[in-house]
Amino acid sequence: MTASPETASVAHAQGRRLPDFFIVGHAKSGTTALYEMLRRHPQIFMPELKEPMFFARNPGAGTRFEQTGNRTETLEQYLALFAGAGAEQLAGEASTFYLWSALAPPRIAQLQPDARIIAILREPASFLHSLHLQAVQNGAETERDLRKALALEDARRRGREIPAAAHWPAALIYSDRVRYVEQLRRYGELFAPEQMLVLIYDDFSSDNEATIRRVLRFLGVDDGVPLELVRANRSVAVRSVRLDRIVRALRGGRGPLSGALRKTVRGVTTQESRTRLLHPLRGRMLYGAPKPSDEELVRELRIRFRPEVLALGDYLGRDLASLWGYDDLD
């Protein structure tokens, strides 16, 4: 299949191929697995880079808290990601901050008003638990206790208690990430209903194949092709934040010590041995299976977010309170 005439004309005006669809999030809700499966479809092109986050970036913000991202990128650089798309392919990308960001929807609509939008939503308490684990793992969050991290939200809104490595500080306001109806309405005001597909993580988790074929039908490509089912990006817990920071500094630092260490390691090992032995060893030393959720906190979060779940159920026309266990919290 080919892109629509409207899409083609916009692309011609830009001199570049535009993405036809966007997986806008949320994180820790199956977006990576969806991305991996879609990019294997012969009628779909998705760049090697997941999470371009181009439309959510605001690196030159007036305050530290308003900063989103730490680098700038031109439109030409972003569109170069899709240069490899064939004429008969749909092009798409996946950036989980696009659903959370208020900047992304109008920016996407301005460039590509015909875009199709795919969102995935997860039960709030489990979503925040996994999201916090990921933030700790990638170094953006230094508070390992979710309850304490939630208690820091007011201070962080005022620009305090923001970790040095947090290049998207507002993303650490975890409770804001659960404003599902508000996030969907931002897209609903700019894109027609037939251009939007909202998935529920439970459906995707329980039946990958049925969900991915539903996505393929939504995109208008062949939904009968053989599929390689993928599970990706599982949650892990950081064993030691301090050790993790040291390893990150040595791997990515630009000082003479980190450079000398990297050079030494590469001098006595091969790429194959680093991939086969050292990288898995690093993973076992730094990361482990996450602890079970704090049941008391889970209940508190479910009571807190019950109005949002009910509102989302009304918005989508689905009984999410029963699905997610929010109908028996008294």
C-alpha cells in the first residue's frame, strides 16, 4: 500500500518522507514489543532508533523543571530517520513521551495531520511501579522508594530535588503520567476518531497476536502475515544506585580515567567476549528481579486514581474498573 495523497503532498513539500503513524506511549506498557513486531512487517518501516522523542523536546526551557531533553535536533535530521522507507511501506515511530507531553500532539498535527496515533494504557498502580523502576535503572531517578519519590513531587515542581541526570525533570512527576483522559483528549482535539487507536496493556499482554493484528488492520496493512511474537523491556531493579552511577560514568564519561579504563578493557578482551561474558556479568551485578509492589501503597494508589480509571472507562466505553480491580476498594 502507499501513503495517502495528502501525506505524499506534505512529504513532497518538505522534501523528505514523513512518518505515517506514531506509537505515542505509555512507557512500560508494551510499546517496545509492539515496535519490534511492527518493524518486522514487510509493509512497515520503523527506524532502528526507538524513542526519537523529537516532538516532545524542549531543551531551551526557561526553567530546569520545564526542560525536556538535553539536545536539539533539526526537522531534517529527524526526517532522515525515515529515508529508508520504501514507496510501498508505511513509516512510523515510537516515542513514549508523546502521550505524556503537551507539546507533542500539536507539533505532530502540524507536520502530519493525517497521522495515525496508537496509545497503550496500563493499570495506574502497576504502571507507576514499573515506570519508577525504569527511571531508577536509567539514572534519571535517585530515590529508590516509590512512596518517597511520589512525596517529592511538590518539591520537584518547584525545581528542587531533581537528580542531575534527569534531563526530563517533569517526567518524574509520576502522578501526572496517569492523566489518561486529558492525554487522550489532547490528541482527540487534533485527530479524527478513526485516526486513533487506544490499546489496553492487559489485552496486549494476554494475547500479543490478536492485539498486533488489530493494530495492523488499523494501519491498513496485511494482517495475515506470519508474526514473530516479542516480549521486551522487562522491569528490573538496580541493586546499587552508587555502583550503577560509577559504571555509567566509566562507560560514558569523557575524562582521562574513564577513557583509560575503557581502552584497557578493550585491549585485553574481544568484542565477542565482552558481549558474551562481561555485559551479562555487568547485568547480574547491577540489576536483579524487582521487589514485589508495596501492597499498602498499591491500595492507596488505586483509591487515589479510581476517579481517573472511571473517567477513562467512560471515555473508552469499557468497564476498566472491573478489569483493573477498582470496583472493590471499600
